[in-house]
Amino acid sequence: MSNSPWERAQKLVQNAAALAETSPHLLAALLVSDRTVEVSIPVEMDDGSQRVFHGYRVQHNNILGAYKGGIRYHESVDMEEVKALAFLMTMKCAVINIPFGGGKGGVRVDPKKLSARELEELTREFTRKLSLVIGPTLDVPAPDVNTNPEIMRWIADEYKKTVSSQKPIIGSAEQHPEAVVTGKPLDAGGSEGRTEATGLGGSYALQAFFKEHGEDIRDKTVAVQGFGNVGRWAAESLQKMGAKIAAVSDSRGGIYIPDGIPDIAAVYKCKKASGLVAGCYCIGSVCDQASSEEVLRPAGRMCDIKNREKMRGHNITPEEILTLPVDILVPAALEDSLTAGNAEKVQAKYILELANSPTTEEADAIFEKRGVTIIPDILANAGGVLVSYFEWYQNMHGERWSKSDVFEKLHASVETAVTEVFRTAKDKRISSRTAAYVVALRRLSSSANPAPFRHR
Ligand code: GLU
């Protein structure tokens, strides 16, 4: 039986702690969460009925700085999941070297079943419930699965209203309340480049890995599982670097064009319009060259047979994307996609983990045995929280950085972290995942209290 992401995280940190010479005190602190908060969120639905949703915020550790991490809206959210994800944030912030700790939040809800008003009310009520435990120097949420800049705007706005009407018990009255949350729209204090940051950071991480190992990203084929904001920007950026994006998918299926999807942005647009990736292979530049009856059909659209053959493209299932004959697999969806059941069939030689915890322990062992290189989650997807830090910094200092400035800083930080992790892996002859934990633990050790207080 596979263990849960939280159990997995605990085992990983225990293994790495021995190699990083982590003190027993720090290790004990990291094996638990500093604080877990569970709230009820009553919402009046559009039909007048009342529903109560369950929300969570976990503050794992703040040795390096304020708790930091996203809020996800998903039906699978529970305390165990949020605890694991908060733990990963502590490690992620440490590995990418920013002064933040780890936190995470979520609401158990399928947001696609809510109206815009219900979603806003849910978010505002959740924020009111969290207002005493979040704050710019205390705990700073951000987007995650199924949350976006607009939702972050509501959080910032509601937080501002709440703290101005009541004196917070925890945290000080802030001069920069908008810094309570990152991933905001630009006009609400967001940063240039935050939307693209996680996907782009992932592509920089892969590029840095190839550079370090004298390999070339050009003409490598890629399959991206999960075509939300993260998968989309990773695909676009990898394509710009010369890789061929052969397949992309969402939870209901995807498309596969062995010669490479010509226009990633058009596929994303198609997905947004129709709600599905499947069928989105006859669009944009492809269809521009095709005859008029082959153009995008709004819902459930499919290419006709003639065009399908011309493009050699076809629909694939969400499982098939993981085992396609590609060089690089990018899991960018939820936890536990790569398991003992499919790891032997994965053909890719490189796995860029843009999702958090996409690989089970058994799958990890199989990949290690087979010599598959993994760019582990806490390194691969750290670009998101890194640019969140840039946003927070700009808010706190009243600055505005240009997009090119943000991308330059993102590139440099990711490259440094990748080099550090893979050199550690080589020196210590350990997996890249363990090495990432060793790097993170060393950084945490150097900020932790040297020894617990003792009476003489
Ligand atoms: N949700 C993202 C993550 O898992 C970003 C967190 C943040 O920006 O705080 O890394």
C-alpha cells in the first residue's frame, strides 16, 4: 500500500536529516506542523439554501520567515493533504533560498460548481475566518490548484476590511495590508511575471539541469500532464527553448501530436473555451492551413479524419499521457500521479515535477533503479513562490519591478538552486530529491536556534 504525501514527506526529511547532520531538535520540529487551523465557512447559495464548507490552513514552520503557501479549492482537500503541502512549502522556500517558512490552505469544494458570486462569498468568508492567523509578516497565502489572481484580490480586499475594523490578536497592524497575499492581479498590487512564474521557473530548472550536464534541450520531446496555468506556461517556455511539446492533457484527457503541438497558446484558449483539452488539436496555426470545414468547432470539436492524419494527432486518455514515448514528462496536476502501477511504463528519461508530490515512494524507487532523472517538486516548481516573494517584497517596499527584471531574477535563483542540488546529489551519491532536502535542511539548520533553552 502506498503511503500518503504527509507520511512520505516525513520519511524523506528523516532520511535527509541524517545526511545533512540536522539536529534532533530541528528534525522533531519539522516532523510536525506549528499550527493547524480548521474553519467552517457558511455560504448562502444562489438558490437561497445554506451550505457549510470546510476550510484549512496549516502553518508548518517559520524558522526562515512568515508562513507562505497557496490556497487550493478542490474536492479532495483535507487536513492530511494540507499538512503535507505546507511541509513541502517549508522545504521549497529553503531550497530556493527565500526568507519564508511553509504554509498551505484549502477549501473542500469543487469551485466549478459554484457561481461567481458564491465563489466570491466563500473566499471572503474564508478570509474573515483566517484573518487572525494571516498577515504580511505572519502568514501569506497565494494561488494554488483552482485559485487565481481574482480570488487573491478578494482575499487582500477582505483582509484589509477585516483588520481595519478589528485589532488583530496575532500580528501587528500593517502598513502594507495588500502584502497579506501574493499572486494578486497587477492593479491590486500583484507582480509582473507571477502568473507565468511556476511554469517558467520549471523550464529554467530543466534548462539549468541540461546545461550542468552538457546536454541540449532542443528537439527533446515533452508530455505535460495537467494543462492549467502551470502546465501551460511550462509548455510555452520549453517550446521557446526548442523542445517539442508532443502532448498535453487535463483530468479528462488530452492531445498527442508526435511532431509537436504548433501553437500551445491556441490549445490553452481552446481548453478555456470548451473546458477540455481533448479535441484541441485542430486549431490556431494548424487550422489556419486547413480547409474551412476543419476549423475549430466550439464544443466537443474534433478534426476531420483528413486533418487528423495530416497532423498525426489524436486524443489520449489522462493515463496514456504518462507513458508516451517522449524524452521529458512533466506532471503538472495533483499528487500521486506516478505510482507503482505506471512507473515501469514511463518512457521518459527526465521527469520535471511541476505538481507537488506527484510521485509515490514506490514510483520513486522504480525511477531511481531505472536511472530516470527527476527534477524534484520543491526545486522544479519553486519559481512560483520565488516570484511571490518578489511580489511581497515590492509591496513591502513600495516598488514595482519590470517583467524582464522579474524573469532575470527568477532565472538566476532557479539556476543557482539547481546547481546546488545536483552538485550535492553527485557529491553525496544520493537522489536529486534527497539532495534537495539536504540543501533545504542545511539552510534551515543555519537559521534555527542552536540549542533549546535550558535552566542551569
Ligand atoms: N501554490 C504554489 C506552490 O505550491 C505557490 C505558493 C506561493 O506562491 O506562496 O508553490
